[in-house]
Amino acid sequence: MDKYKVLLVDDEEEVIHVIMKKINWEGLGFSVVGYANNGVKAFEMVEELQPDVVMTDIKMPFMDGIELSHRIKSEYPTTKLLFFTGFDEFEYAKEAVRLEVEEYILKPVNSVELTNVFTKLKIKLDQEISEKRNVEILQKYYIESLPLLQTNFYSSLIEGKIREEEIPEYLSNYQISFQEPFFCCIVIHTSSSQVPDNINPLLLSTSVNRQVNERLTEKWKAKCFIYLGNTVLITQLKAESEVSELTDECDRFCKYAKNIIGAIVTIGIGQVCDNILALSQSYSSAREAVSYRVIYGTSRAINMKEIVSNKVENYARTNERELSDLFKMIHIGSESDVSVAANRYLTHTFFPNKSLQQYHIDMMELISTMYRFAMNNDIVTDDFSGDIRKLYSNLLDLESSALQKWLIDCSLSFRTKLINARSSSTKSFVSRAKEYVHQNYADEELSLDRICEVLGVSNSYFSSIFKKETGNSFISYLTDYRMEQASCQLVETNEKSYIIAKNVGYTDPNYFSYVFKRRFGVSPSKYRREHIESEI
């Protein structure tokens, strides 16, 4: 396996070189990846190199070994710490114990003693890795992940993405049992627009989901999960005729939800099937039943079989998977991917033999779905900014090739606008961060955490975006800007160096001088003298 990485920290560079030469690091299973002569530099290297072991002196400038160890333990708790120092006071030893330091070694360092320390440390590191791979631990992780795995399976099942030969393995691996001979999908939709005053729609939906689990799941041996913002139940029936009882109970639940918790709930009842592979059709019909709430009203259960005539039931239905794939390609695919997805959708939806009535219905569904997609993603286009009824009439008159061109052009336009919006958002993001630095660089508390809190994003996301746009880390950018401001103040004012340090966000004048010299190659005082003399 790879060698464990070691970082050495001591303000006496000759001590570090002696240690590096005294030990057969490779033979012990370690590799010295770097060294630092102060705590500040060491912590920067820990962030960059992610060492397995940090061996540090205690007394150092800018940040001593105790503070360095505290920060490492806080942010990188698995990193092993070793103290080697000329100090043997009880307080240092006590703090080392509290920090769970592996060893407290007194200088001068003995090569035999150090070899023994790293031999034991290698055994401990190997053991920890072995424990992480332990079967029992993996089994525990697996059990903890089961609810998510089961939900993913149910989602794939109603999407029609599971093959028959895969079913037994999924049921066994995910500990799922289907006992009854018949199945039925129901979709429970909670209105997010009709909610009681001062109630968060998300909390209301969560409350409905909890009530569903308490009142419906157990009796109907249902598998309950969230899908596309709705609660979905895969219910089990002893006989196909039980769907009437299920519909009545769902209807009572809708009334209960409205009267007790103020939620407007509509439940769609799908077709009954005797094979779980047919649950995709059951789900589709349940979802369609929910959409009929605009005709039949809300706060009720709608059984698709009861309200749709056989004639309409026999129409070929819109292939929702192809439309979903099209929107996915608009979000993340290439131009070619978008064109292929659009053609696939049209092939499955519009061109097989259909009645004119169903063609009109499909066209209405396409336009409304495209319109919702545009609105949800803040896309403004000419097609959807005018009269939608006029757009609908125009598209009905198009031949298949013209309709195909319109859908592809419209989809590509959506894709371009999304790319431009993301690019603009990213640049605005970085600009806001730079502007905040320019206005607040004197604040000693300004940090990566602070700027992420101001922007409302995670550290990892901000760091990756900032470096991608600027080629530099945020901390480096902040440091460079502070140093530029400091250099101007040194030349343009007569302020003392410690005053200028405070003006640019450094409370420790010594650390300011250290950073300044690292940036410009000379101390602040020498920088001032050189630039004043050059002007004279």
C-alpha cells in the first residue's frame, strides 16, 4: 500500500534535516512529504498535503505547537500528532494527553527511540484502516443505508427502469417483501399554494406525510416514499376488488387532512396490477388521476378507472420518461444530446397512430410542461412570453418535420440560456466575494468561513468556484490584497509598521512582517526605505 505521509515542524531547520537523515522512513512505511519552520506555515501545508502524521516542536513563532495541534485536531481529527521538544514541563505533557498526542518525545531525538515510535504508529495506522474495512462495520453502514436504497428501488420501479430478472436480487439485497398478490400505486399531492396562514408549505407537506404513514401504510402494507415532491404509496391488496375500499379510505383521509391540519390533499388511485413490474403503469395512472383535480376538485381521492372512459384509457399516453430525459439533457447534455432526446420524445409521443383528439391533448401537455420548465428556471423566450393559446394554435398546424425543428430549436434555446445564467451567476458570485474583500480587508476576523456565511454557500463549493474563476484560493487572494494595501500605506504614509498591520487585518505585527517578507522578499521597513529612496 502507499506510504503514510509525515509532516515535520520545527523552527530549527537543522533539527528537521537531522531527523530526516536519522530514520529509514521508507523502511518503516512512511514518507516525509514536507517540513515547516512555524505553525502558520505548517497548518497551510496540512490543508494542502493532508498528512497522516504531524511531528511538531512546541515553541515556535507565530503559532506554537499546542495551538497548531488544536487546529489540526479540530479540522483533521484522524491526523496523528507527535510532540518532540526540549521542554518537559508537566503542563505541556498534560496538554499533550488531552490532545491525544501519540508520543511526547524530548530533544535531542534518539534515532532508536524515534524508530520505535514510528514502528508502533505504523501498526496503529494499519489497524485503523483494517477496522474501517471490517465486514461488521460495512454491514452496519449497509443497514443504515437501507432506507435510501429501498427508496431508490421504489423510484426506479415506478419509473419502469427495473428488469424482471433483477427483481429477486433487489428484493433480497434491500430486504423488501411483497406478500399480497395485487398492487396499486397511489399518489398523494399536497397543495403548496393553498396553505393556512403562517404555515410553511414544506412543513405542512411533511405533516401530511407523517399522517399518511400513521393512517394508511400499515393497513395496506404499503411502501411509502417521496417522489417528485409527492408522497407515493405502493399498496398491497388481497383482491382486486379491495381498490374500492382503498379509494374510500383515501377519500376520508383527504377530508381529515383538510379539517384537522388544514392541508389541501388530493390522492390519485392508479390501476391495480398483479405484477410489480406493472407498477410503472399504475403510478402513471395515479399521477394522471391527481391532475384531474382541476376538473373534479381537490380534497378528495380520484380513481382513474372510475372517471376515464375506456375510449380515453385506450389512447397511447405521453411517454413521461422521454420528456424527463429531454429536460435532463437541456440541463446537463450537449447540443447533440438535446437533439437526440427531443427526437426520441417525438417518436414515442406524436408519430404513432393516434386520434386527432389525443394528438391535441398531447400537444397541450407538451406546451404546458415546456412553459412550466421555462418559468421554474427563469427562462424568458419569445414563444412563451406571448399568448400561449396562439402558440398552441400555431403548433397544431405544423407538419411533423416543422414541429420537430421547433422542439429542437426551443430546447437548444433553453439550454443556452441556462448555461449563460449559470456563467453569469458564477461570475457574480466571485465579484461579490472580491468586493467584500475590498471593503472589509481590515477586519481581522475576515476568513473563508465568514465570506461563505455572507454569500450563503458551503466552503467546498465556494472554494472550487473561486479558484476556477481566479486561478487562486480565496485566502491567497485575501492575503495578496492585504499586502498590496500595506505596500501602498508604507510608501504613501508615515504610519508605524504595527499600525499598518492593524489597518490591513493583522493583530500580530510579527506575523504581518513574516507574511509581508514572504510576499515582497524584504521586510516592511526595508520596503519603505527602498521605495522612498527610489523616488528621491
